[in-house]
Amino acid sequence: MARLRTFTAAVAALACTALTLAGCSSGGSGGGKLSSGPIKIWYSNNAQEVSWGKATVALWNKAHPDQQVTGEEIPAGSSSEEVITAAIAAGNAPCLVFNGSPSAISGWVKQGGLVPLNDFADGVSYVEGRSGATVAAEYKSTDGKYYQLPWKSNPVMIFYNKDMFKAAGLDPDHPVLSTYADFEAAAQKLLSSGAAQYAIAPAATNEFYQNWFDYYPLYIAQSGGQPLVANGKATFDDAAGKAVADFWSGVYAKNQAPKEKYNGDAFADKKSAMAIVGPWAIASYAGKVNWGAVPVPTSAGMPADQIHTFADSKTVSVFTACKNRQTAWDFLKFATDQDNDGTLLSMTGQMPLRSDLPSTYASYFTAHPEYTLFAQQAARTVEVPNVANGVTMWQDFRNGYLKSVVFGQQPTSQWLHDAAGTVASDIAK
């Protein structure tokens, strides 16, 4: 499924090289004053988010005639991260971007493109008060500062096609998918019955972020909530990491998932019976797929309320090119207050990264029970580690995953051991 999110390490490297010649800094406020006035913001090109962005900007502008906000979709490019990286390098980034990727933050800080939210008098208290100190800590940079506000998450789960499950003789209302053995048995039945061409079809391609929609959610679940890196060291070269690698290796070895790229959304096109994705995709399934959702599997199974998964979150940052930073900060707080977070939830189905999400918007989840499971899962999510050279790290991890897990050219134990060393080297550069 298409999503404006790809990024190339080469572009980041080139941008930073250019900035090095012009004084590529290690981040900071850039000496700007906290003045007020008109600002420009960017938001995602996702149709539901565009509608939310326009409505929020209009609401602000009506009450602030002297601090007008101009909202635009992120300019077209091969990725939003690539476009933002280029804008920082050119000095024409907007004041705010409502689509930040945590994996790219360290690179943008290195470029000197982001303002520490600690520069605002209530910056730290707002970030930690909205999301809770524990969740917020995941988004803190290695210098102890916040360069991003955790905005929303899309807890990754297993979607399944109820009609295909029924056709295969599987229970469409209470599917048995909690263990690896359960999952593989269901997958085999879906294929042998002819109900589906593929059991599941994660993209077996080499974009760095594809790790977040196959290996990483299951590793987080299997390890009880471990990120890929903790305290500067890789965590995955262990029994949990190997169990996940062997699970996916078995899926590919049994041809339960395609090894080649599928052009489109295999789940929406009813080519695959399952997908591994977050609730942002629900809108694209409306009227096409009779779907259900369950937590990702673990080797021996776990109660649903103990399973962690990948957050797939997006954040918001203030950029150093912004002149009217007080307005930027005030608009950021306005756009992420309880009322506007409720509007985001109702218009997009994505989960604001707020404490006590289910109780804060209880009436919404009563009216939309299909989203309740995601709200509950949102309390048990893990983000990508906030480390230096995060994109490079994920790209190297992906390259090894494809070689070992997808194509079986290297034992999984050897790949995990080698990858742990590569990850340590990448984040130490």
C-alpha cells in the first residue's frame, strides 16, 4: 500500500555533507527569537489527514487574525522525509510538519534543522503531560532534549479477511492466530483450500521501513516490549529475535507469502487473507474487505492485554527556519489539545498519543467498537529507537533480513549475530 514515507540514506548523507560545508550543526534553536506572526505548516497527503488539517487551520485562523496559518500538503517527492531533508538543507522548511518520522529525527537534528521544544517555557511539561512521561521518554534525543512531540500512533496488528477465513473453514469471528503454530496452520489451510493466493503479503522489498511491518512488531511482542536497541546495544541477537526470524523464514519457505513485490495492496485487492498494519489503513478497506483484527502472534501465545507491538507513530517538530516560533508553538499546542485530538481520532481513526486514550474518548469508542482494540493496544506500543544514524541502521538490518529470512541464503542465527554488530557500528558513527 502506498504511503508517503520512503527515505534514502544517500539523500540524508548528501544533505548533511552540503550542510557541513555551510556549518552542519548538531542541532539547536539556531538563535531564533520567540516572535509571533504568520506561519506555514505541512501535513500528510493522506486524504483524511488533509481534511483534519484544513479544518484545524480554519479554526485557528478564525480566532487569530494576526497570526494566520497557511496549511499545505507536504510537497510531492519520493518520500516526505526526503522532501523535509532537502527543505532543511535549503533553509526553506515550514514552521511545523505534522508527519515526522521518529527514525529521521536524529538526522534532522544533526542537520541543525529542529528547535528543541525545551526552548519553550512549557515545552517539557506539555510533551510529558500530554503523553505521559514514560511514553514521552521514547522520543527524547540522546542529548536529553525533545525535538519532536509524540502526536499519534497506529498500533500494528494482524488484519484478516473474514470471508476468506470462512471459505477456508476457519472461524471468522474468533480466529486462532495467537501462536506461531496457529498462524502457520491457518495460513496453510487458507492456501490449500484455495481461499487466498497468499496467506499474508508483507512487502519483501528493501526499503528500510519495511522492517516495521514484518520483523519488528513480532520481535517487540516476543521480547515483551524490547526496542531493537537499548542502552546503545542491539537487543535482538537472542532467543526472542531468533524465534521471530525463524517464524518469518518458515512463512517464506512454505510460500505462504510472496517473495516478490506486489504492486498494490494485496489485502485490499483480496489476494492475501491477512495483512500486518495499523488502523490508518481501515479507511482504505471500507467497502472492500470484511475485516477483523487480532494482536500479532508470539511463539507460545500471550493474553491480548500483555502483547506489545510497533507504534508506527508520527510526531510534530518546530523547524529552525521558522521566524515566528511563538505562534508555531501555540499552534502546535492548539492542534494537539484534547478537542483537536478528538477531531483527529474521529476524522482519521488514528490514535492520539495521549494518556488514558480509551477513557478520554469513551463515547467515540462506544460508537466505533472496531477501533477499541487499537486504542487498548496503543497503551502497549514501542517506537523505533531514537539513535544516531537510525535510517542507516534500519537499512542495513533490512538488507540482511532479505538475504537470510526471505531468500534463505544465510542461517538466521548468523544473520542476527552479524546484524547486531552492524547495528552497533551504525549507531556509533
